[in-house]
Amino acid sequence: MSIRVEGLYYTYNPGTPFERAALEDVNLDIHDGEFIGIIGETGSGKSTLIQHFNGLLKPTRGRVLVDAVDIWQRDVRLKDIRQKVGLVFQYPEHQLFEETVFADVAFGPRNLGLDEDEISRRVRRAIEMVGLDFEAVRDRSPFELSGGEMRRAAIAGVLAMEPSVLVLDEPVSGLDPRGRDELLREMETLHREFEYTVVLVSHSMEDVARLAKRLVVMHEGRVVADGPVREVFCMTDLLRDTGLGVPQVTELMHELARRGKQVRTDMLTVEEAKAELLRLLRSEGRVR
Ligand code: ADP
Ligand code: MG
């Protein structure tokens, strides 16, 4: 499933003293099977943009096409679009409300009018997909779970709708490092094993860099860069100007290059930088 955004503008509270242009001329193509990261500092328009992907917000100007169909055409059922494009809001656990994890994850499928067998099948599958033990959590209150588990239960609720695209708004914010790593790994699995198209929204370069193949950088309501992760990581001036900052490993490699060392500068992770530094030290005969 593909999503295309054409000349999108969005203004909050038009014609009032609170008028605020949140998106300006955004153009974007998300292809089937991609893992794409959308990054930008707070207030750059990320959340506003992704709420257009499934028709929660209506463009002030421009078009949103899902599988080449303009979703605001009169004969399109937005309910179908919302089922196909699963949106996980920031802090989704705040929307958990049922007495058991099962009932919570079953809420969406039940609203689709599915029979009990199908609901059970979907709930079990979704809970297992996010790496939780179905038997262990099904009858527990979501509020007894750890923060990371609660978040995953909430994501399972979206997966139980069996969408084709999964859009996650700052999915790891507020989790401890372990919860964050576990959840990011689950996202990777969803993409690889279940072939989900994943859109991961974050203000952290480090989080998206490990998973996304392509990065879209937003700044003041516009897309200011869009390309392969390594290319975007090399745009150090742009990243500094947009308030994102350059990841420490990238900064370090650039500093070494500035000092005349023959090192690659397109490092995304600490592991990659370590390998490159060891190679440099060996070539200088400083380690064996
Ligand atoms: P991000 O998700 O990147 O932090 P948002 O899409 O939330 O950015 O916000 C983009 C801009 O729109 C910001 O200037 C923000 O203040 C404004 N904004 C967001 N939501 C609303 C709203 N409900 N009403 C008015 N302005 C809003
Ligand atoms: Mg946001």
C-alpha cells in the first residue's frame, strides 16, 4: 500500500486569532514495504502530517492519496482508510481503558463487527506480534503492566485491525533504555517478518537511524530533506540548522576527518564507528 501527499497545506484554527500554519507545501511518497523515518524538532509538523495519512485531518489545501485514490473523494469511506493505515498516537497507553488486555486489544476488531472466533484470532496474533505472552497477559489489567508492556498492548490494539501501513508517533518516548530497545526491535520484526510498511516519527536521530532506510526531515512545516539515511546523516549543517543536532558518533567521525584522519564519516551507530576507529588505529599501527 502506498501513500502520496501532494502540495499539502494545513492551518489550525483558520480565521481566528489562534490561526497557525502547521504544514506548507508538503510533498511525499511512501512506497509499499518501506521503513521510513520522519524526524524534526518539536512543533515542526510531524504529528499534523501523519494525521493526514488516514484522514483524521483534512487538508486545507492539497491532496492525500492512498493507493492512488484521493481519500477526500466523495465515494471513499474514511473508515476503510483508517483500518488500512494504522496510526499509533504518542503515549498510546493513555487510551487503554478496558478491564483486561484482551478486551482492550479486541475493541477495534469488535467495532468492525467481526465474529468472536475472528476477534480471538486477531487479538492473540496482535499480542504475540508485539512480543507479549498472550496467555500471561490476556486476563490482566493493562494498568498492571510495565510502561513498555502497556505501550506494546496499545500498539497491539492497532495491529488487531490488520492495517497494511503502521504509522507510529514517537513510539519510544518516555520509555527507559531497555523498553526503548525492546520496542524498536519489535518494530524491526514487524517490518521484516510481517512485511509491514512502517512510518516511524521521532525527534531522535539515533532511534530512527538504526531502523529506517529513508529519512524525511521536517522543519517549520516543510520537508527540508528526504533521502537514504546515510545521505541525510551527512547533511550536518542542515541537521544543526533544523535543531536536530548531529548524532554524537557522526560528529566524532567528522571531527577526525577535519583533523586529517582518513575515516569514513557516514556512521550511524556506535558499533559502526567502533569498527571504523579500530581500522584507523590498526592502519596507524597503534593497535594490533
Ligand atoms: P510535531 O509533531 O512535529 O511536534 P505538530 O504537528 O504537533 O508538530 O505541530 C505543528 C505546529 O502546529 C506547531 O506550531 C503546533 O503548535 C501547532 N499545533 C499543533 N496542534 C495544534 C492544535 N490542535 N491547535 C493549534 N495549533 C496546533
Ligand atoms: Mg508530535
